[in-house]
Amino acid sequence: MNLFQTTRLPLLVAPMFLVSSPDLVVASARAGVVGSLPAANARTVETLDEWMARIHAELGAEKLPWLFNMIVHSTYDRFDREIELVRKYQPSIVSTALGSPARVMEAVKGYGGQVFADVITPGMAKKSIAAGVDGLILVTQGAGGHTGRYNPLAFIAEVREFWDGPLGIAGCVSRGADIAGMLTAGADFVVSGTRFISAQESFAGDEYKAMLVSSGLDDVIETRAVSGVAANWMKASLERCGISPEDSGEGKTIDFSGDISTANKAWKDVWSAGQGVGAIKQVQDTLTIVDEMHAEFIAALQKTNQLSERYL
């Protein structure tokens, strides 16, 4: 089943660490797109249980899909307790990051859910397909937070040579025209993160949102210096925390142990953004953001139809 056939836009609001909130998940679903919750945003498993219970109750009653995102890296301590909550609340989609999706497959398939995997290379895509995923999310260069390596056009084209299933694209999707472009290039849906950090319903603080509004393409820096994984961050945020934008982060160890939303980790104090940050002009509620993107999407489709008539 293609969950995006019933949505207003083929758009998934990205699961964003320390940003995505239960309010954002619910507001996204009610606005006509798919909302998502990263497990690691909850300070404790008990809090996560409460959040998932609320989302399950509100969206389940309205039969609206939502996505639950899990870290499957070997250093992540909460995996076993979180997978039990997946069995309990049965989110429509479970996506995995930083490791093989094989760890969640039995639990999610057991209740009829779908498993999507974030991938940054064609090789990772092939491994995820071999593990039995239902969908792929190609994380491309310029994506906020943990980012990718490749241009979306080349990445989509190569993966489409061996995968005809649900395919999403993440990275710099901030406007409705971006959605139309990625669908034309061969994606089935898009993942938008940075555009929704500024949503009123997100966990991001006022200073974070103000920095997003004032930032443009030149203000986004890619480095491994924060978490050990290549990621995009706002330059002003790095500098405020004493991290040089020129620091490559080479040799930094990846460590997702402990309750990472409260542990003394550098990434709590720096703010991520993708290269599409320039689309953010003000803080808005989620419905208004989706309304704007929908209008832009329709306008882009109409322009595409006009161009098609010209060149046929």
C-alpha cells in the first residue's frame, strides 16, 4: 500500500533530532502530509511511551499514517525497549538510520507495518533491499543534519536501475516546486526537514527559529566535528559553540550510547539546517507551511504542463 496516495502532498516531514515533537507529528498528519517522530527525542523510554500513546490515539482514530524513526547503530542503548513500543503502538512506517534495517524487520512486518531505510549510497540501498525494506529514502547532498554525498538526480537515476518500489528523496526540499521536480526525476515522495524546523509546533527554540529565518545557503556548513557523522549545521551556531567551521572532524568517534537527548553531547547545542534554509522567511504553523507548499506544487505542475505543450 502506498501511504502517500491518501495524502494531500507526497511529503514526509523528516524525523528531526531534538526538533520533531508529538504536536508536529499530529499537526503534519492533519495538514495532509505524513508526520514523523524520532525515538531519541524522548528523554526517557517512559516519556516515549506517553508520546506514542497520544499519537496512536489521535491519528489512529482518524486513520492517518505516521512514521516512527529508530537509530539502529550498535552503540544505541535503547533499541530493545523502543522496539517493544513499536510492537505496542504499531506505527504505519518505521524508518531506520545509522545501521541495517534488518533489526526492526520482524517486529514491524509482524503487524503489517512498512519499513523504510535512509540510505546515502547505491550500495546501502542494495543492502537495504536485500534486508526486505518496503521503501527507500535517498539522503542527498545538502540535507540538514546527517547528510548525503550525491546529487539527487544522479542518485535517483542509479537506484531506479535496480529498484522500482517506493522511493523518497531527502535534501533541500523546501518549496512546492522542489516536490514537483523530484517526482519528475523519478521519486515517489519527498522528505522535508529544514522547512518544518521553523514550524510553531516543533521543539526548536525561538533563537533557533530566528537563526533559520536569517540564514541562507552560505550559512550552512558540512562537518563531522559535531557527531562524528557528516552533517550540515548553521555556521553561526557552530561558532557560538566554539567549533571551527573549518574543523573536518576527522578521527571523531561515533557514539550514540546513553539517553542522547539529555547526555552531554555537542549536538545538543548546535543547530542543523539543510541547504534549502533560504526558503524560510518567517515562523509559521504547520498547516500554513503545507498550504504554501501545496500552492507552489500546483503552480509548478501547471508550468510543467505548459512547457510540455511547447516542446511536444
